[in-house]
Amino acid sequence: MSSVKKLAGQTLWYGIPTIARRFLGYILNMALPFIFAKPAVTADLTQVYAMIPFLNVIFTYGVETAYFRFSNDKDRAKLYNTLSLSILFTTILFTIALYFLKPAIANAADLGDHPEYIIYMLGILFFDTLSTLPFARLRQENRPKKYAFVQVAGIALNMFIVFLFLGVLPSYSHSHPNSFIGTFYNEKIGIGYYLIGGLCGSILTYLLLWKEWKEIHFDFDLKLWKEVMHYSYPLIIVGLGGMVNDMLSRLVYQHVVDLPKEEAKHQLGVFANLYRIAVMITIMIQAFRMAAEPFFFNQSKNEDAPKTYARIMKFFVLACCFMFLFIGLYLDVLKWIITLKSNAWGEGMNVVLLLAMGNIFLGIYYNLSIWYKLTNKNLYGAAITIGGAVITIAINVLLIPKFHYWGAAFATFICYLFMMITSYTLGQKYYPVPYAKKKLIAYIVLVSVIVLIHRTATHLYPHLWFSIITGTALLALFTYFVSRVERKELQKMPYIGRFIS
């Protein structure tokens, strides 16, 4: 149990800044319905932020995971120097190449009216990529305070710029057209300030990590680099496939849906907002991954490692179940909040449930994927991800034209379900872990039934206060149920155990 406590502590240390950063970013995203009445206005922004993760995989080419994998076996300083020099060279190279391809990228993404968005995007990619290894080093060396400060500082500056230029200065400049402060605001930039805020946040993040870059020496080990690249190149395929599964629906939505251009942009803006609600679950998943990846590698040499992984999976699934209940049982509250400015943002809210469950499957897959990283079978991970990508592409192309939001959500759900099942099956063959499979499936089915009952009841009696009361009661019942079933495990947990008799 001590290993679980250790991971819980590390997840807390790295989770708090990650959750703070993701939560602030989440607030930033969820502010869009309060700033813009028409979802179509945000469609171009959605396109840009759907491209960034794809390009980020190429820019970083798996060096973060590779750094954790080899830092226990190789000279850590030489490894850091080699990978840092590699990523510095390739980042400059990729950025220059994409700059010259700017017109083609803008036209392909239907951003011909705003080619400057591509410049902002490249700037964000450039500085975010150069921050990747310094962040990994802070995690590897257990330096959570600086990690937390840098993470939060970057997103805080991002938020400040966005809210200043999109929330404050527009009305101020109209009421004070001749003021000095108003001269800083350019109405033509519009939602482009969102990207400018992101760029400024990325630059600040990089500057705060300057000490980690300053310590790099020109000590490039070609043999070590080749060994690392041999390990990491399948992770590029895994990463690209993962981005296809995660981002493709938003990237292609307005291009495959059979609607006029403006209506397609409207639906893309709405769907992107629905996806933001669903990925509340990924805030917790991301926090967990920050601590789990180095932890899993460090634990791999222990005899009880498989049992530890199984126990961690159980607590992880329980946490996901609570997040799913929070989203599902308070969906009406979330809808009420995002429609305060315009009812247009509240379309298709039930799609969130399918997207949220799909993201739970993705979180479980991340836990399961440790088997191919520990056994150096990353090509299996690549194959699983490619399979998921094929499913995603096929279902999106076939179903979005007919079922719109539901088609895109169904693609996400089926893709991650496939990846989860396939990874579990192969993992048990090459690196068996005694997961409590039946219990975990039962928990997922139970929370799904609870949310279904709640949605049915609120459909028959559609009052917000009724939804809140019944949702809270059902959440309390599930909490009590879990406390009884997992009593022995929970009693061993720090802080929580004192409340379990």
C-alpha cells in the first residue's frame, strides 16, 4: 500500500499545478460562450487548436517518455544534453519549414482570411516544444514547486491577456475611443487575441525554464541518440494516432458535414464546446499521468509491481466514475451556465455523456499502455493506435454527415473502447497484471445506469432544482456504496481512512 500512497502523494504534488493549469485553461475555454453569442465565431479557433496537438507530436517525437525510460539506465546529464540539442535543432527546422508552408496550411484549414493565426500557432509550438524536456527534468528530479509555479504562471498570463483584450478592452475602447489604453486594442484582431494570449503564456513558460536550458552543454552522443530514437519513433505513431482519435472530429467536422458554410461553423463551435465539458475528466487523467509515468518506470523492477499497477487502476477507475457522475448528474447546471449569454451554446448537451465515457476508456487505456512501454514493444502501441485512428476516420466520415454531433461522439466512444479492450488483451499476454476486471466493469456500468436514470427523471420533470436535488442524492448513494465495498482499502489510505469506520 505504501507504493500507492507514494503515487497518491506525487499525483497530488504534480496534480495540483496540473489541475490548476488545466482548470484555468478550462475556464478560459468555457469563457467563450460568455464572450461570443454566436458559436460560429469560435470555429477558426477550434481549427487551430485541433492542429496544434498533431504538430506537437511531430515536434517532440516522444522524447519526454524516452527521457523517463532511459534516465534510470544511462548517464542522466549526457541523456539530457543529447535530447535537448536534438529537440532544439529539429524545432528550429520544423518551424522554418512550416512557416514557408503557411499559405497551404491556411487554405487547407479554411483559414485563408486569417493567415496570421498560423504564425501564432507556430510560435506556441516553438516555445512549448522547447519547454518539454525542462518540464520532464523537473518531474524526474522531484522538483514540484518550480514545476507548479511555471505551469500556473504561463496559463495565468494567457488568461490575463485573453480577458483583457476580449472581455474588458472592447467595451472600454468603444466608450473611451480617444483614451491611451484603448489604443492597445485592435478590433480587427478579434478572437485572434486568444491565440496571442496562448503565445505570450508559452513564451513566459519558456523564460521561466531558462535555467534548465542554460545548464545544457554541447555534449551530443550520437550512439545514445540513435538508441533513444529507436525506442521513441513508434511513440510518434502512437501520438499521431492518438491525436487523430482525439482531434480529428473537430478538425474535419465542418468539411464533412452536409451543411452550408455558416451553419457548419456554428455546429463546429457548439460541438467543440460540448467536447470541452466532457474533457473535465481529462484534467484528472492528465494530473495522474504527470506522476504515473515516471512512477511506473521506477516501480517496474519490484516483484510486486503488477499488483501495484492493479491497485492503482482500481482507484483510477473509481476517480473517473466520480467525475463521470459529476458531469452527468449536474449536466443541467452546466447547460444553464453556458447558455446565460445565448441559448445556441446549449444544443446537444446529452452528447457530452457519450464523449465523457469515451474519455474514461482513454484514461484506462493510458493505464494499460504501461505494458508495451515496459517491455519495449512500442510497435504494439502504435498498431493499437493506428487501429483506433482507422475506426475514428471511418466513423467520422460515415456518421457526421448523417448524425452530426452524435456521429462524432460515437466515433470517439467506439475508438477508445476498441483501444482499451485491445490493449488489455495484449497486455495480459505480454505483461500480466491482476486487474479486478469484473469489479471495474461493474463500477462503470453502475454509474452509467445511475446517470441514465437521472436523465430520464429530469426529462419527465424538467426543473433545475429537481435535477440538482436528485443528482446530489444519487451521488451521495454511490459514494456510500463505494465506501462500503472498498472499506478495507480506503481505511489504509491517508486522510480518507480516518473517516471510514
